[in-house]
Amino acid sequence: MKKKIIPYGRQAIAEEEIGAVVDVLRSDWITQGPRIAEFERAVADYCEAEYAVAVSSGTAALHLAAIAAGFGPGDEVITSPNTFVASANCVFYTGAKPVFADIDPGTLCIDPLEIEEKLASATRGVIPVHFAGQPCDMPAIWKIAQENNLTVIEDAAHALGASYRDQGKTCRVGSCAHSHMTTFSFHPVKHITTGEGGAITTNDPLIYEKLLQLRTHGITKDPALLSRVDGPWYYEMQDLGFNYRITDFQCAIGLEQMKRLDGFVARRRVIAQEYTEVFSGEGEITLQRQREGSESSWHLFVIRVPTQKRLRIFNGLREKGIGVQVHYIPVHLQPWYRKNLGCREGDFPRAEEYYSGAVTIPLFPEMSREDVEYVIETVREAVRGEIG
């Protein structure tokens, strides 16, 4: 009998998505067609932002946002070491230098006080990462940014559907209430998927137009922007852009997924609450702290276990069919960053301490009642030394 495997994350594709893709494939447009603008409008409206630009991946979204922000050689941009490498790589892509600021040991998100410690004359921006779906302290980060004329790009790859409160008002992640741009990922394990894909939201019309150009080779056909017009075929490359386009059939999937997003997030929150209630009573498990007034969208559920027991627990869970993972190896400890930034162990002790005991357990909307109960019981057994 084949052993059941419960992955840490998985897409939820229904017949509606399949039918929508088939409809696009039978249409005149499979790329650069009407579904892209429809999907962008759906994302912008959901996030309560003015604009959204859909692109080929979350990394492409970060890259274009960094260019649109004007980052370049000689600039420094502060971000978190507790993230996927793309959050920092996008800064290097522009010729600027990423600078890491340590995390809050409870929320596991970048600490605003640490951001202030890293400010320098070359600092031009901040890329806060909403780790696991938990919003960063955006009002505090925005205050620092305004006082120091910094561009803020929220990395919300984990946080579609999350929100936080500021002075009695609920702010959706992606609304750019405390940032210039917000980026999302639509990889299969995220809240919605387009296969691969991403988006940038903004409220700034100039940034929006810049992103549209950068997405398609830096080319425009807008008569208001052209230096001349030779005829209806005429276009101009006015910037050095990229081919970061997304297809219509991907956006058709995304449009159907957006209809179910609130349900996906609600189910994630139910599972996360069950995990929290059980694992809060396990003495050797530490959980991510939720900021008061914030509502995580729970991309990940991370437990922290004693460092010396982590490998045994991890292997034991894998052997029982629990597809655990670790998010993330701190970026500054990656060989490329050690070589090119001179980073060393001990530079960001909170991120390193977190990593030493981190284990991500399964959390996705289509987990059954039996799946959740099996994960809970197996994790408890592993932590108590009964397996592994």
C-alpha cells in the first residue's frame, strides 16, 4: 500500500479553472489578451489598491519594483534575512546593495528598531517581508521611511488576504497604505496560483506606467508617451525592460482562484487555530507570535523545536508521510552572500536562532479533517521522542 504523503503546501485546482483555461486556448488570445487586465483589476480591487501589474513570477515582481523605485549602484536597501533569497537578490539585480536588519524574535518579521540601526546616508529603500502571512509593523516602518525619504516595497509573497490595523482602520496587505508598492507570488503553494506568476500593486500612476513598460521590454505604444508617430504600427523602447509577461491562460486560472480566495484564507485560519490551540500546550514547541490587530493569512505554519532535536523530528515526520520543510535558511548565510557581502555566522543572531529550530508543517485549504488530526498527533509524537 502506497504511503500517504501530506505536503506542506499544495494548489487547489477545480473544474472551473480547467474550463477557464480551455476557453482561453480556444480563443484568439493566449497571451497579451484581455484576461490579463481582468485579472489585474481583480487583484487591485481585492487589495484595495488603485493599480496592479501581473507578471511572470514573484521574483519578476520584486525585480521590476526595485527598478521602478530607482534603486541603483551606490544605493543601499534594507530587508530581512529571514526570507527567500529573491527578496535580497532583487536589490543586487539593480546594482544596489542589500543590507539586512534582524527580525523580531516573536513575529519573525523584520524589526523596525533594527531597520533604524541600519540606516545610512546611502539607504534608499526598505523591503519588509510579511513572513508566513504575518504582516510586518507597517505603520512603524512607514514612519521611518517618511522621515528618511525611503521607498518601501512590501514583499507580500506570503500575505495575500492578510490585514493589519492602524489608528482604528483596517489595512489590507497590498493596499499600499504604508508603502509605495507591494509584490505578490502566485506559485502553486501560495494563497492563489497561476502556475507561476506574480503581481505588483501600487497607488502611484507614474509607478504603474513604469511597471507596464518594464514588463514588456521597456516598450510603449501609448501616443502620449511617444517621441514621434510614424504610423499605427509604431512603438518605442524607452527603457531597458524585460519579458516578464504573464499569459492569458495563467490569468484565467488566477481569475477563478480569486473568486475562492476568501474561502482559502478562511480555511487556512481554521487549521492554524487548531494547530495553535494544541501546540501551545507542548512545552518544547514555540509558535510565531501574532501582532495585535493583525490578521495573518497563514501561508506557512512554522513550529520551533529544540535545535538539537530538529533533525530527528524533521526526519521522523518525513518518514511518517508529513512533508515538512524549513523556511528559511537565513539569506546572509548563503555562500554567495558570504562571498559578496562578507556576511558571517552571528551577524543576525535572532534570524539564526529562529532557523536553528524551525520546521514548517502542512497547511493548505484542501487538508481534510483526518489530515489535520494526523499532522497534530504525529508532530506531538515526534516532539516527545516517540518517533524518529
